Amino acid sequence: MLRPRDLIPGADVVLVTLDSLRYDVAVRALELGETPNLAALLPPGGWEARHTPGSFTYAAHHAFLAGFLPTPARPGRHPRLFAAEFESSTSTGSGTFVFPEATLPQALAARGYHTVCVGGVGFFNGRTALGSALPNLFAEPHWSPALGVKNPDSARVQMQVAADAVTRAGSRPVFLLLNVAATHTPTHFYLPDVRRDSPDSQRAALRTVDAALPTLLDALRARGTTLLIVCADHGTCFGDDGYWGHRIAHPAVWTVPYAELLLQATP
């Protein structure tokens, strides 16, 4: 396990959430060699299977930002990377970054970090009170239709916006939340002549994310050390056992791909 307690303040902290990405889709793309940039970040075993604390974007991200990232999908007590102070917590370890504030962006801002949110799905669009709740936790929130789920080029645009934001921060450490829109419904338009979303169309969307990823990685490596977490916030159903979508208790929704690593500066 990484030790954020020893890295903060100093290292950048970046959370990339691949919205709605199923674990089996991520694994299949990796097996087929379709995500080489993600593969270069992952450990030899590939994606780790974890259980999300929320079955849809709003719930999952609120939990994430309080320190409740996806939990390893195996029995046992698993120390967390981050934890808001909570009496009798059994998942706070010696390396956990523990904070008295209610959320991670508030905690890191109090320690000199510039906080950035690059939103994707509607819960980040700032158009309503609900759509403002998450981005308002950050000093620099970004959302536009070009960053959203209806733009087939959203991954490239989001990575560029995120890269520009961290570069502008200069020497100040950054906390970045990037909610990737491409893997969220609709994904059918990532395949020619397809009219319905499926694991195959979500995998095609993931390929566009992987292709765009170096823009952000290069910007982060130019800054220094980054504590990087890449995961899905939840999965989704494509007719599994008769279910479609998410916000339901189904293994395809609760099981998500997860990776955590230290991204080092370019020599």
C-alpha cells in the first residue's frame, strides 16, 4: 500500500474516475492490448477488482472524496489511502492521510494544494444545485458540453483541460479530480452503425480514453511525483440478468477496476 501520509503535502494527488466502466470490460481491453497507456501504469497482475461504495456517480464520488475509495474485492480489513476523521474507524492505517475536514479537496486546500475538478457527467455540469454540489468543493471546476457524454471526442478535450490546469498551477501542489465521460452511456457511437450500448461499445470508448491519456501523464510527469488513482466509480449493466444501467445492486455495477501508483517525474 502507498503511504499518502508521507507524501502530503508535496506530491500531486490525482483521482481519475472512468465513469461507469465495468471491470470485465477493462480487463478484456487490457487482454487484447487495446489500452497500452493504461497497461504501462498497471502492476503485472493488471487491474485490481474492487467493490465501489456507491452504485451511481453522485453517491460514489461523495464517498471517494471522504476517503472511501473502492474496497478490495476480498475478505479482510483494508487500510485506506485517505480518511476523514471518524471515531473507531477500522480502515485507518499507519500510512493513511487522516484529515479533520469533511472532504479531501477541503483538506488538501487547507494544506496549500490547488484543487481542480474536470467534470464529465451531469453531476458535474454546474447547471443546477445538484450539478454544482461536487464541483463547488474545488477551487477550479471545469465543465462544458465538449467535456460531456455526448461528445465522441470528450476524452481528448478533458485530458487537455486537465493538463492545462495542472500546468498553470506552477510550483503549487495540485489535487485533480478527472471524471471521464467517455465510458458513460451513450457509448454506441464509438462503433460504426451501432445503435445500442454494450460491453463492446464501452470498450471502444475506453480506447479513446487510453489514446488521450498521455497528454495528462506528460503534464504530471513534468511537475514531479504524483499519487495517481485510476478507477471506475461504478459499473453498469447491459442487459445482464435483465438489468440495464446502474444505481442497482448487481455484480456488474459493484465490481470496478482499480489501480493506485506513484507516477514519477520525467528524468
